[in-house]
Amino acid sequence: MEAKEHLAAYAAWLQHVDGRSNIEIAATLGVSRLRVPKLVRWAESEGIASVSIRRPIGVDWGLSERIRQKFGLADALVADSSSQGSVGLLAARYVSEVLVEGSQLGVAWGSGSQEMAVHLEFITGIPQSDVVQLIGGLPESPSQWSATELLVRLSRVLGGNAAALLAPMILPDAATAEGLRREPSIAHAFHMMERLNVAVVGVGSWEPAASRVKTEMSVEELRALKAVSADVCGILLADDGEVVGHEISRRIMAIDEVTLRRCPVRIAVSFGEKKVGAIRTVLRSGLVSVLCTDYPTAKRVLEDPS
């Protein structure tokens, strides 16, 4: 289903099933109030909505709305299956809808953003946008694209400029990191981050370990970071969502907390049993405004932690 169909069906569902006003629907979808009735009428004319609503295949709107309300998100999309591909497809549809001509898209590498990029290649009419890498790289893994490959493929789809963050994710000391940030190409990437319209990030879990940031740290460093339970782009978070300050943060080559929070649309693409607690932590932090996940993960996230 194309992005417009998805948006129109969601507008119709919010109006007819959830009983929301046009103003409330506009705020939820990020569109103008005048566009809402047009979307609903179009959904009805196309047979997507009538007395009953044919939801887009793959979206569990009831669970999506529960997640959105519980954590005060701007939006949530829950795939009604447990496949990575279904989550990536929802993320791709969402990104294609929120981008406008000349947007700046920031992306952190990971399995979720990789799946999103795959599906973006099959969506037509995406507004031309620039893309910037939000966190430094790691040695290539056989199970994932490199950060550079992800950036190249996205820039090919979006037709804009690309800014790579050609630096290791974690440097040995803060002085080296500070010096490297002044290198022209890296400084350009950080400058682009300041003008982001949309950011796509992953969620790193520290317990159980499912974070590349954590795996790059020494035993001594981890002892000093016992309070950390999750990370987003190298931003360390305690279980209650508070940012954990530590010297290592100055050594991580990535977008910082203040700059990320300034971005209007901050989408976390994350799923899986190991990520449940970390997703809760990240949603409490307010670092992201939109969640894309799958049905089993969303059900667990809504449960009270044991």
C-alpha cells in the first residue's frame, strides 16, 4: 500500500473509530487541519474506508495507539507480524511521507535502518532530500551493511547530497575526538546534523547486551557505567530515561543529545525480545518521538517491567 493510502486510512480510522476531531487528527499525522477531511473523503472514494475500515496490511493500529498514548509519542507504528521486513516497510512508508523537498535526513546504522532503506528503494515520488550519518562506524559485519554503504544507498534513493561521518564510533580519548571533529568533512557532517528534519535511529540494549556501543567498551569502563540500560546514537540512558553523563560520551563520535532533541521527527526503528526493556527506557527519555516496531515487541513494551 502506498504512503498516501496508509495516511488516508489512518485518518479515517482516527475519525470513525477513535472519534478524534480534525484538529487532533492533524496533530497526530503531522498534516494541516484542512487536509484531514480530504484524506478521509479520498479513503472513502477509494474503498479504503466506509462503514468499516480496511486498514493497510501490516499495521496494528489499536496497539499502535496504546503505545503512542502511554509514552506520549507523536506517533507509533506497530507491524502485525514479527518480521524485520514488516517493521522496515512501515518505517520506509513513514519516512517517505514526512520528508519534504530539501529535507535533511539523519540515519544511524543498524538492522532497522537497513530494512527501512531496502523498502525505500521501492517507493516512488520521495521528495529529494540530503542524508547524513549520525554515528561513527565500526568494522564491517557480515550480517549488516557498513555505515557507508547504508548512506550511499539512501542518498541514491533520495537524490540528494550525502555526508558521511568517517570516524570510528569511539575514540581512545576526548582530545582525539575533539580534534577529529574539526576535520573539514567530519565538521560538515556535524553541521548537517544541526539542521535535521527527520532522524532514524536504533535502540541499544545493555541488559541483555544488544548494543554495539557497549561491546566496544572495556571492562573498566563498563564498571563505571552500571546505571546505563540503553543507548541511542551513543547517548547513554538510565532505566528511567535520564541521560547518564560520563567522560566516555566525549569520545563518542555521534550526534549529541541537544541536537537530536531539536530534530522535529525522531524515529526509533527497533524490535526483538532483547530490546524490550531498552525500548521502554528510550521512550521514557523523550529522545524519540515516533516508534516503529513489531507486534510481539509492542505487547511486551506495554507490560509492566518485572
